[in-house]
Amino acid sequence: MQKLRVKYARRGRLRFSSTRDFGRALERALRRAEVPMAFSAGFHPHPKISYANGAPTGTASEAEYFEISVTERVDADAVRAALDAALPDGLDVLEVVEAAPGALADRLEASAWEVVFRQTALADLEAAVDAYLDAAEAPVSRMFKTGMKTFDTRSAVVTMSAAAAADPSCAILRMVVRHTTPSVRPDDILTALRAVTALAPPVPPLVTRLAQGPLHDATAGVADPLAADKAAAGS
Amino acid sequence: MPGESIFPTLEPLLEQVSKPIQYVGGELNSTVKDWTVGGDHTVRWALMYPDAYEVGVPNQGSMILYEVLNERPDALAERTYSVWPDMEALMRAHAVPQFTVDGHRALGDFDLFGLSFSTELGYTNMLTALDLGGIPLHAIDRDDTHPVVIAGGHAAFNPETIADFIDAAIVGDGEEAVLMVTDVVAAWKRDGMPGGRVELLLRLARTGSVYVPRFYDVSYLPDGRIQRIAPNPAYPGVPWRVAKHTVMDLDAWPYPKQPLVPLAESVHERMSVEIFRGCTRGCRFCQAGMITRPVRERSITGIGEMVQRGLAATGFEEVGLLSLSSADHTEIGEVTKGLADRYESSKVGLSLPSTRVDAFNIDLANELTRNGRRSGLTFAPEGGSERIRKVINKMVTEDDLINTVAAAYGAGWRQVKLYFMCGLPTETDEDVLQIAELAKKVIETGRKVSGRNDIRCTVSIGGFVPKAHTPFQWAPQLGAQETDERLAKLRDAIRSDRRLGSSIGFRYHDGKPGIVEGLLSRGDRRVGRVIEAVWRDGGRFDGWSEHFSYERWMECAARELAPFGIDVDWYTTRGREESEVLPWDHIDSGLDKEWLWQDWLDAIDEVEVDDCRWTPCFDCGVCPQLGTEIQVGPTGKTLLPITVVGGSPLRERTPSHA
Ligand code: SF4
């Protein structure tokens, strides 16, 4: 049995697909690509797939991850190409590597996000960012299965900055957010931003996860979570 | 610009609605063609299944037409579905038109708008789509810039209730019909669109197989019945009766070749292959069986190829062998065994969605669940008493049923589901109470043969709605209240048995939706006003109990029908005489009205008729008209295993050290 780690992107209009939607599409794509999946035992065998920390429905992502087990040794690059071809456009397989020891989930410590505010002046966004970063706490409330919960978003935010976009009617927010429990989602932070200033974009902002992985405190950057696997495969 | 994507205006709304994925398209095997793919005379179809995306996207009929049309170089077809009320409200607020999910093009930009109605409960959804599409609701208010609205599907066999809203209706099999219509439209465009919309509709009507309501006049008798439906003499060449379309060789139409695989969850998470069309069992309540005659089988090899190609194109984990009565395929045993053998190792499951009661089916069911759990089997005796089963021509005796059930429990099945109807013609409380007796016998038998007490039986009951083009088209429908009372007695009869009652589940619907369905099924043009009033009052998604409002339908019907001196009862619970002109008499389903009437009389006399495939022909009228013999196998062929050489193509190549 071989275990593979897969990085994929969710782009364009397929950002509206949920993790469950992706799961169904993936199982079918694995069949079409003739990947020799390993199945669970029992009356209703399921392919052995584990998903890690999916981005919320409606957000695009350049860095989603899952693991699959296969019953015979496969060529990771061939799997990448075959799986990418078998998935709909917009669900794009970026990397496939053989898993080295160590849990993938443990390496996903933080995410880098990019948020495009349409019809928003850069100065307004900058003001909001400054106010947010100055705050000691930025609590929001959200509905959970167990009921309404109020939690702080500020402590999860490692960095945050505003930047100009190519299109002058837009402004860009970039941030690195630590994975916590309960998880602080980009929309939580947007809610908090709106609370500290009067920032009110007329259309919903476009959110993209650029990366997720180990958090390097020195640079406050997010590193490649598959680096260890690649190093092991290359040796 | 026509044909331009409206996605930029739609996108911001997607953030605010439930399940936005249903509006974005991009399904595996979907197609977006260039707007002018066929040059200036490109024929553009928008196809709609007028229900939610999750119900519409797996619909076989729509998928077939979508593919057949898109294979034509001079045509394109895109799909549109009903949007949920949350989306409808936003679309209205932001002036976003009804759109296709493929190219996100505005419905109003297309030449043709084809709707497939499997049930009448989609009519209000059609009005939503027209209205959101900026298309006038009434056909006579449309001009040359608007799409030609064409209805198809089983409900189109009585198109009269929607005659005001559609430009045309087509009955029967759609695949050849849409190509024929495309030819007519293409020729008319090449000719420079002479005479505009009316000329195009005339050309369609003159083919003899497209019904254009506006060319027909209806007159009424003082008592409200129809006096006459006849072509308006101002339009020469329009036929008195409109013929249905019948595809004779299913093997020549192996569609869908590339079934759509949606990202969103849908009601059928599987790939389907239609193994035959039609049914000759002759159950008298069954409109599908009557209007799809004769039986046309796909060959075992044709089925094998479609399964193989479809699985490769989709990656689905289950294949449904589709038809009205799947176990009736002449080679069903070989088909299921062959497929089960082929796909045993790849864990592809097989299912037969509709099957009849007989012992043979247990072997089939066992074959289908070779490696799986034997959870539940469904049988449809339809009628509780021997007598009522003779009335409906469901030729199953109680012994048949008990033997079959015994075989099922004996083979390890734990649960049996029995499907019945309530409100059948001539039915009394006694007939329905027999369902309880039958269910108790099923449990007793099951406990005996399995030696266990935890086996179960679920009784599921649907209300009978008389339909056009069946022997029961003249029958009075049972009222909603009477239906509910009868079902309450049955429920009490089941519950009161302390020893067996707890092993019997009971599921039923109340009688109200059936009355609305009955009104729409056997209504005439006057009912169109009711549909429109209900829609204007907010009626949407009538097939969904959380959206359906019986009270709204009854209030609107009372108001709109009063000027004609008729009411809902007149359409539903009233029996018809032989001489009455029925609203769908000018739609030719192939069945002789005299034959249907005779069969209705036989029903009242409790006389059964055999399946005409196995016994002499009863002259129902279908076969001579189509100039054909009923096509049945067997071909004697079998499915050979597909051999996979050398395992997965992705296998790691062992480096060769030469
Ligand atoms: S077996 Fe009877 S109920 Fe089933 S499709 Fe045929 S005619 Fe209809």
C-alpha cells in the first residue's frame, strides 16, 4: 500500500463547490483515471481518502490537500496528470507526492489569504486594516452546531496588509491566519473588519487561499507542507 | 449582445443563495458552443427540466436531447433549471434574466425553449422561467424576437391546460423530433425567416407531428363539456390529429453517450442506461405504459457498450438499468449476470429501479447484490384485493406475491416494501383494507421462512390520478377527503394488530396533491387561467410539499372556473361518458379510443387482458399505425468479460537495468 498526498486548486466558478461536492467528483475522477484505489472493508466499501482543512464554500483556493491510498505503486506524476484530466476544469491537480512519515494535518498550521474588495477605495481598506491591527481583540459571533458562539479573531491573525490592485476600482487585502479552534474563517475576519470601521463593499469580496502549511514565525510566511515528502522522494 | 454570458451580474448573487453550485454549470461532459457555431443560421435551443437542478440534472430525456442537439454542427443546446425562490427574488431585484447553466446566456436569446414535463406539477415553474426570461406568458403576445416555446414529456400528451403558454407541443420520443424541428427552423432561417413567427409555427404544424394550439379552435356545450376541437380553417394544412414520435431502433440511439456528472448532489447519483422503452403489461392506470407503446428493446450488446462507455466517461459507481418494468427485458438475466461479472472487481454496483412481482426477480435481485447487503426489496402489487387487481389488470395473485416474498426473505432480505394505490376505480373500503391483510400475511410468511422476528414490511400508498390516454381516462377520481378517510381506516387496521402491526411500516400521502394533479391531467384550456392565477399568487415548485399549497389552488380554481359554470370536482371526481369529447382527443397517442373504451368496460367487469407481447395482439392500435412488429429479443448473445491487461495504466514502471 502506498500513500499519496495531493495538492489541488479550486478556481473560478467552481469556488462554489463544497468539500462534499469535491469528494463526489474526486471519487469519480479516481475511477475514470484508473487510479488503483484502496477501499475500506465492509458492505459499502469506500475509497480511502482523507481530506485536510478544506476552504469554506464560496472561497477559491490555490492550496487544498488530501491523501489517498493505492494498492499498487504508482507514478506520482502520471497520477497528477490523469487525475487533473479526469476532474472538471476549475478543480486542478497541482502536485502529487508520495507521503513521507508524519501527519499532513499537523503541518497545516496557517493559511495565507488574498481578498479582493471590488468597488472599494484602497484608502478605506487601509484605514480598516490599521484599525483592526490596533485592536487588542476583534470578536465575532457565528452559529455552530452547538449554538451561537462568540470568539476573538484578532489573535489568529499573524499579518495583515492592504495593497493596490491592477484594477483601480478594487483593493486587495492579504493576511496570514493561524489555524485555531474554533477556526477563524476569512468571512469572520471580514465581519470583524466591518465592525471596526464603516467598510462596506457593495459586492461580496472574492476570497482566495494562496497557501497553507507550517508557519515560519521569523518571516511570518507559510511554508510548503509537502517539503518533507518531496525531500524524502528525492533522496 | 445576444448570447453573451450574464455570469458577471449573476456572480455577486451566488454568495447570497443556498447551494450556489447548482447555478454555475461546468459539469463534467457539459458543452458550451460558440454562439455562431453554425454561422448565421445556427439553431439555438434552451432546454429546461422545470424543477430544481438536483432533480433536473440527472433526467435522462433532457440529457439525451442535449447531446443529440449538440452533436449537430449547425445547432447548440444549453440547459436551464428552475431557480429556488431565494434566487428568484435576487434575480428580480438585480434584473438578472433566467439563464442557462452552460454558457450563462439569457433564456430570451435562444430560438427555441424546450421544456420536458414528466409531471403537471412543473407548470407553474414554466411560468417563472418565462417571466424571468422576459418572455410574455401568453403565446399570442410573443413576437419574432422571442423563443418558440415547445413542451414535451409525458404531461404533454394532454397539452391543453398549458395551451395558452406554449407555442407548440411534441408528444412521444424526443430525439428524432428535436432534429426534425431543428431542420425546419434552420430552413426557415436560411429562407430569410419569411412570414415571421406564424409562418415558422405553420411549417412546424404542417409536419403533422407538432401541435400548435393557436391553430385550433375549441367550442363548448352549454353544460361545460367540449363540443369540438378543430383546426382553424384560416390555416390550411394543419392536421386534425397530431401524431406522436416513436424511435424504433434503440441501438441506433445509444444516448446519452457522455452522461453529465454534476458537482452538486442530485437525486440520482448514478449512470443510467435505458434497456427498453414501452411496456405492454397493460396496467390500466398506467399512463407511461400506454403512451410509450410498443416495446422496443436495446440489445444486450448495445447495453454492454453503453455501460462501458458511460462508466469510462463518468466514473460513476453505480449503473441503473432503466425502463418501465426492467425485469421484462427478454434477456435481463444474461444482462445482469454479464454486467455483474464484468464489474465485480471494480466495485461498480447495479440497480434495476422498476421491477415487477414474480419469483424470477428474486434471482435477479440476488444477482445484483452478490457482494452487498440485502437490505430492502420493493414490489408493486398496486391493488390490495384480488378483485381490484383484476380491475387494474395487474395480474398478480396473492399466492404469487406470498411466494415471491417468501423467496425474498428466504434469500436473506430483511425488508420488503409494497407499493399500492388508493382511489382506484370501483374501489371500496374493503379493497383497501385487504392491504392490511396482505401485509400481515407477508410478515407471517417472512417470520416463518427466515426464522427471525426482526423482518419488516413497509406499505407505501399513493393516490390514484386518472390520466389521459389510459382506459381510466373516463373514471371519476376519488375526492381528497374520501381518500384520507379510507387511508385512515387502513392505518387503524394495521396498527390494531398487536402481534404483527409493529413489523409493518405505513407511508402515505394525503389526497390533496392528487386532486390538483387530477385537475391538471384531465383539464382543458380553461384550466390555464387557474395555473396562471396560482402562479401570480406565488405558486411555485408544486411537486415539493413545503412549497405546495392546496388551499391556493382551490381558491384560484373556484374563482377562475366559476364564470364557466364548472369547478374542480367537474374535472376530477366526475365520470365521463363514451361520447364526451376529451380535451386530448386530437393528440394521437396511437391508441384507438374504441379500444381504450372497451378496456374500460372490461375493467368494470373485472376482466383481465394479457401482455400482448406473449399472447395474441389485442389491437390497441399502436402497432398497425407505426407499421411495425413489436421488437423483442432475444438475441442469444452474452457479454464477454472486459480484460484489463497489466493492471492500472498509472503503475510505476520498474526501472530496467539492461
Ligand atoms: S408493468 Fe404496468 S405499471 Fe409497470 S410500466 Fe408496465 S403497464 Fe405500467
